[in-house]
Amino acid sequence: MYDAILVPTDGSEAAMDAAKHAYSLGERYDATVHVLSVVTNSESATIVGQGDEKLDTLRERGTDSTRRIVEEALSRDVDAVGAVEIGTPDRTILGYAEENDIDVIVMSTHARSGVGRFLRGSVTEQVIRDGETPVLAIQR
């Protein structure tokens, strides 16, 4: 049923919870788990004198986040690969899913409501609304 599973991560505990569901699917279907960290455009915007250092720091964080999930998957004998990309989270996730023939995206939702959700929006909601790949949303 699934050959390729995508887990977007922001390094949060909620993302780790979603990864556990992806491991389970990977084990069950002998699928490869793809782990993606997105450095957002606004985070990577250069600041005079700090641009490259800031971008390198954000990439390192993304690499660390993906590495933790990939290593855990591999320890469970689930094939896994990691990637760090720069862009708008929802568009980058959907682009990665399309380019890599992802069968399902497993991602967390922080269950925000009210002003926080209005101001920040929901990447998970955008991925569900704008994409064609099925999404398993894990509520935290």
C-alpha cells in the first residue's frame, strides 16, 4: 500500500510523535521513510553581517532534526533518508512529496486554536488543503 512515507520535522516533540507513526507504517509496509526539515524563507532571509552564519545554523538544526528521526527509523530496520530544504513549509513539503512519489505524509498538528492559529496558520492544514497526497495528521 505504501512504498514511500514522508515525515516533515521542525525538531519538536510533536514531530517526533508523528515519526513514531511513520516508523510503524514503514515496518508494516516495508516502506522507506523520508524525513524532511524545511528552513523557511523568512528564517533564512539574510541579515547584514549574519546571513550566512544564520543560514548555516538553521541548516544544522534541520540536519540534526532529520538525523535523529532517520537514526531511530534505521534502528527499527526501516529504510530512511533525510533532507533539508529551504522554502515555504507547505509548498516545500508538497513539492518534495511530488518529486519523490510519496504515498502518504505523516505530520503533526499542534492543535492550536484562537489567535495563535489565526496568526500562525497551520502548515498541516495547508498541506491537506493544497496537496493531492494523503495526509495522516497526528494531533498532539
